[in-house]
Amino acid sequence: MKDHQTITLRIFQVAGGILLSVFICVSELYASGDVNLLRRSPGETCEGCHRTNDNTPSPGEVGFDQNKWDKSIKMHSSEIAGYCSNSTYKTKTVCVSNGAVWTPRKWTGNNGWGVAGGQYGEFVCTTCHASHNTKNIYLIKENIAAPSDTFPGAAVNFRYVTGAAGNALYVMGDDSENHTSSIRVCEVCHSLTNYHRYNTNAQPNKSHNNALNCVTCHSHSTGFCACNTCHGASGSSGAPLITGDLVTGENATGSLYAGKHQRHVADLGYACETCHTGYLMPDNVNHSIDIGFSVFSINGGSYDGQTTANYYASGANTSVTNNGSMRCGNIYCHSNGTSVSSGTIPAYASASWGTGSVTCSSCHGAPPNYTNTYPKANSHSRHSYITCKKCHWNTTNTGNDISDYSKHVNGSYDIGNSTGTLTYNYSASGGSCSGTFGCHGSATWGGTLPAQDYSNCVSCHKSTKGSRRQIVDSNGDGSGTGGDFKKTSHHVLSQFTSTVPGQVTVNSPSSTTTGTGGFTDPENANSLDGNYATCTVNDNTQFYSNYGISLMGDSQDVTKVEVGVAGYYTADTVRTSRLYLQVSWDDGTTWGTEQYVVLPRNTASTQYKNFTSNTAWTAAKLSNLKVRVRNYFTSTPATTNNLDWLSVRVTYDYSMTITTPIGNAACLICHDVTLHLSGTVRLKDADSPGTVYAYDPANPATTELFCLSCHDANGAGGNYSPFSDGATLGAIPYMAGKDIKTYWTKTYGHKERGLTCLGNGDPNTGCHSNGHGSDYKGLLAKNLALPLTVAGEGAPYKTTNEGAYELCFSCHSNYSRVTKEAILGVKAGSKYDWDHWWGVMPPYYTASTQTNFKDRYDNSGKTYDDDMGFRLPGKYFNLHYYHIQDGGGSGWRYRDSINSNIHCLTCHNVHGSNTQWGWVYDEMQYTHHDGQGADKYGTIELPNLNNLNNYPISCALNCHPSAGPLDNWFEPAGE
């Protein structure tokens, strides 16, 4: 092959029957050149520039693909000034260094080397490369000129990649032979490098990798730097000094430990110049590790390294020692951050490179612990109870670790809030913040808050802002909209008109008496005159008093007063048996119109007579209420009726109207505000002043001790009426209020199943809503209407009204034995499948009769066999369905005062019980037995069954003293 010879290769190929010819031209080469230069892949010949193997169409051609075009790195002469101009091509991946454009990084004098405005001007690809007509396959120019000024040399003759030292005229660099000039591609430029200078006379070391391929170590992509050659590379970043041997090349520095390069270089992406600014490595004089701190143009710091290593302070204001502590200090990265304002770095943190970890408090405190006077006004101390994320969400969204390192140690104050807009206006003297971030209005750091009314909680909590919720209505006095206190149940009722219907039933006398009911036992009868209340003949009259009726609150509208008689007479012949009732509202001076009830024969029933029409009832009149009853019969002989008691039932509307807005006094009953705006609701322990519970909505159990501090035996530290809702714990209609803590600690109950006081009603959360208000009675999280007020409630039970039992039924749908289908259903065609009194069949059918509360009669002779058939011989009862079906507002007294349908809470103590079977009230003395064979059954073993009428069972219609046994089948064999 001769010099300057152009070679044309003609290739004949048959494709689809057509003869194709392809011409491939190559650059002219010296005949004596390194033949290895011709042994390239097709991508480095002409088609590497003009066409890729993908035959990528050019822009404007059919099938053009930008991604493939970018990868083809086209350099056609006509495109050099266009798409592939110097300004665009130098940003391609092949020319990227540390995420920026290709930039030589060695020379630091004269504003840098090879960069715009620096020594020799800006270097780009075409500084060294041409597109055509070079004598080497790498398209290196034969004359290289500096963009500005001049290099030591210019003419280049590059023919060999490698050669033999001392006999390689056309390689990249060779110092083995002294020379005062050079035509080698690397040496024509260099004048101050440690190796491969244009003139080697003053070069101290002439043995560095002579006649070898320089770009093996000094690649284009790193600006011809070669840190990794000596220091090793690992990890996705290829960063040096992370693991393994630190110096594998010549003249080791003595360093034995890689320090925190993994954290700073690989994890955080810091450039080498951050800690090694001004470095001249490798340094052939003392082979030192050059340390020079420079962060955001803030220079200086101190570093104490290993005792075995050599160090050199390569940066301004940087000091180095080798006493062995391996710590850096007085640098911006580990300072309190005030140098952003002051321009100077305070001597603050000293971070170890070897062991330990750096926390927020290591550098600037958490919160930053500098005063307002120096070096920058701030208000961190005032906000010490607020986590960092409240104002620095962009940097940390957890409050205790960095979520975005680009927003940390970046020379600026990054302010942001997750729930609202937050703007920080920087000022070296302090700055100010503003926005809808839910704390306050615009405020200057280090100054005072803007004028705002903080004396009344309502001033803020009548609206939402950021994460702040609306507690009171929009006006704060009940006349506005929204807010929890506009709901129907709550602890505080001091800001709007509330009308609550109620009903209370009491017996005479007020002291507890024993009796069997049914007018049958003269020893248990009682009346005003202290004698037995025994009516024997016509016109025989008895008096009753001591009702002691107490209604809710101070104002109520009594809509109905009724007197009820429960009983029957026994006689061989049918006769007219009446009891005439009268009431007095002034202690017997005046009596209302006489009304009568007709007693049934043999079967007891309750009859009420309404006396509202006799007078406009008031609370004062109720306190002077007396009742008298006169006996009447139509035939002889006379019949004796022993009247155990007479019931009086009062129906009223409780109304309270207070227009004064709720204030701190009401809020501070529950809330501790010493750390207000901390983002945490802090609740007081009512029994232990100073004890505070932090409420976490994600963990409803955090309010358990707070709730129980009021709902215990002594109320709120002895105060049984701590709120303004008219409630007196332990008194009607809040009898259970002071017993809840006792119940909650019993063996069985919802606590043992993971529930807590507050929650949304789902399993493992809770049953009650927050104390500010709920749309459901009892501050419940879901509907459990008590008393049942849905139209059509009562007998017979209707599945359409099951929303009134939502809380119980929705939770129990997860527990197969106590689902509504198991409780209220029966097996189709079984002996339990009948209408249970009301002419309506059970609402659900299941594979078996699953309820464990049932009654059975089969003439077995067993002690627990119901030989009476519970009123109907031979009948089998689903007793859960039977009791709930027997409604009508007379079966149970809700809160021991308000007549209601029989409900789950009639028998079951959901707060806690020591009775395993059914978690029923311990007062019922329910005992579970293993019966005969495989049978299991239960008994209620109260000595006096009339106690079922009393709290906490509060059974308004107690049939058991006369209507049947208190045994129930649990798991009868052969069901």
C-alpha cells in the first residue's frame, strides 16, 4: 500500500436476484502506519458517521428516528455547522463529564484551561478532530491550533496507537527519549503537565506509561482525567476511593482507608472538587492527598487524616494534619448553615470520616440552635415543637431524615409545606414567610407575629386552613355553617340551640323495693301512707308519690305525662275490673280528671294513661307529682289487687339555647395548648393534672387513657359534669358514664379484640367518633340509633331498618358466629322456622340455626328443657330474633330512662364483661353449663329476677318473673 492511496472496495452481492455494488471509502493512510488502525469495526469507518448499521434515515427522510439519529453521531461536513455543531455535539454522552459538558479540568490558572474565557479558549470536538481528509482513522487533525493563543506545537503526525518506547515517533506520547519538540498528538499541547510535555527538558519524571494508548486511562468523557486508574472505581457511579485498594499505581500516598466517599460521591453525587479543589494529583514531589474544600464558592475548612498518609492543602483557607482522627471541620457541609447569610463558616461541627453517623443535631441542631442575634434572625426556638417537615417539606417529608438531597446543603433555604402554599422571602437579616400553610399570617423571622386574635380558639377553628379542621360553625355562635359542633351529639353544647327528645320512666316509691309484679304479693306493695297498697273493694283508694323525676338540663318542654299499671286479676268468672287513675301536680291539693285502665284476666299487660291534658306540666309541677288509684269491680265477691308500684313516664324535649361563642374555657377542658400548632393534638388527663396524651389519628388507642380519665368512678377528678352537654356521669340518663373504665378492664370485651375508643367503626379501630361531634347518638362512629326512631321500627323486625344497627352489624360481618344472619336467622324447615308471634317469618335462612341463644322443648325431661314451651308448648325459639322482634318502644330503657326497642346493648356489655359467654352484663349472673351428653346450655341465676328491671339491664318489660324459665339452649345435641 502506498502513501496517499485511496482504496475502493467493490462488493458484489446477490439479494433478491439483483446485483448490488457497494463502495466503501477510507481515509488515506501512510503505508508505514500501524495496520491495527484499519482493524476497526464497521461503526468506525465511513458508515459509522454517514449511516449506522440500522441504516438510520436522515432528518426529513421517511422513517427518521431522532433516537437512532442521536446514536449515529453524524459528522458529515455539511452538518458540522448545523445539527452536529460544536455547541450540540460536545453535550453528547461521549463528551459528558460528571453530568456536565466536556471540560478539561487540570489547569486552574488563568480562569481554567480549555474553557471559554480561560487559557487557550474553549476546547470542542473540532479543536482536535476533522470530518474528512486526515491520515488516520480517528480523524485527528494534522495541525491542531488553539481556539485562542497558541500551543507549544501544532503539527501532528499520528499513526500508531502503541509502540516501542524510544522508537515510536507517531504514538500519543513518549518521554523515554528527551525531546524539545514533538509532533505527537498529546505532546503538542502540554507544557506544564507532569508527563508527556512538548519539551521534556524540565520534566522531572519521564517514565510514565511511554508509547502506550493514553485514552485507556485519560478518556474523553472525563476531560482526559484519570482518577480511577489509580484510585479504583466501583458502584454505579464509577466513583473513585469507595472500596478496595486506594492507590494501585506508583508512589502510594500511604492512605489505608477510603473514608466516606461512598456517602458523598456515590450517594450524594458530590464532585471531586468539593473536597479536592486545586488538586495536582498525581504529585510526584510528595505523593500526597490534596485536600481543598470548596462548596458553593465558600472555600476553606480543616481536615485531620490518617497518621500514615501524606496530605497537602490544595485549596484556599484549608488546613490539613495527619493526627489520626480522620475528621473534617469548619466547612459549609457540616455547619449550621448560616454562612448562606454571613459568608463565613462558623467553627461548628466536626464530622468523622471513619465511624459514627451524622444527624440533624450534629451540624445545626434540631431545630437549628443558634440565637436570633447571630448570625441571622430566626424563629426556630419558638417552633421547636414542630417537626422540620412542616416548613421544609421539600427537603424532608418525614421530619427526621433527608428525602431530597438536592434540597439539602445546596447553598439556599428551601422552604415548602405539603398541605398549603408556603413562601419564604429571603433576607440576610432574617426573612419572612407567608402563605396558606395553616399556622398564621405573614411573619418575619426573629420578629413578632402580626396582629391576630389568639385569645379565642374559635377565631381560628371556625374555618379550615391547611391541615386545620373546622371545629365550630363558620360564625362561631351557632348561626353559621359547618363544624363538628353542628352535629347532633357532642360533649360541648355551648354555641347553638339544641333540642333533644327524651323520655324518663320512674316507679313509686323511689327507693328500691322487691316485688314479683302482677299485683300478687302484698308484702312487696307500697304506697303513700306506708301501708300495703292493697285494693280490695270498690272505691278503695291508694296513694303513690316519691317519684323524684329529674330531667336533662334546666329547660325542657314536657309533652306527655303518663301513669302506667302493669298487672292482671285472677277470677273464676269474667267481670269488669278497672283501676281509676288520677294525678296531682301540687302535692295533692288539686287532682286531674280521673281515667281508668281495664285489667285483663290471667295474663299481665301494661297500660298507660296520658295526663298531659290536665295541666301545663313544668319541672316544678313534676317535683310535686302524686298519683292515686281507685279500685272498681262490677261483680262480687270483691277481688284483692296488691299494687306493687305504679310507673310514671314523662316525655319531654330538652332545649338549650346559648349564643355566646365557645371559648378557651370549654376547649381547655380537654386540650393542652402549650405546644399549639405542633401538628399534634394533645389531650389532658382529667384525673392527673399535668399529664398529657399525644393523639395520633393513625393510632386511635392514643386517646384511650384520656377518655377513661373522665369515664371512671370519680369522673373528671371528682367532677361528674365536666362538660356543658347536661351530662352528669353516673346519673340518669348517663348511668354508664362512670362505669366504662371498670368495664374496659374486664376479661372479655372489645378491648381484648383490639378495638379502642376512637376510630371509624372498622375492626381494630374503634366505635366512637371524636368528642367534638357526631351525627350518631353516643358520639358513635357509625349509626346505632338509640332509641330507635326510624318510622316503622318495632314489631315485627324489618331488614329495611337494619341501618339503625349499622355499627354492630357492619363489624360483626367479619365474625361468622355473630353476623346478623347468624343472630337473626334459622335453618329453613327446622322447628325454629316459624313466625315467632308476629306473622312474619325470620328474616334470614342459614345452613343451620347458628345462634347460641335459643329455647327448645322436646319432652326430654332434662332440667333445662323448657316444658312450658315459653308460653307456647312445643315451640322452638331463636331467642335473639324473638327479643329484637318484640319491640314497639317498650322493651328496654335506653340509658335507664328512655323507653326503646330491645337492642344488642340490652344484654351485652360491649365495654367489657367477665362473663365469657356472650359478654353479657355480669349483673345477669349468666352461667354456662355442659348439660347431659353433648348438650350445652346457660342459666341466668339472679335470686330476684325483678333486678332485670334495674340498671344496667334496664328491662322495661320484664316477663321472666312470671312468664318462663331463664334457661337457654346453647349447643343442643341432634339439632
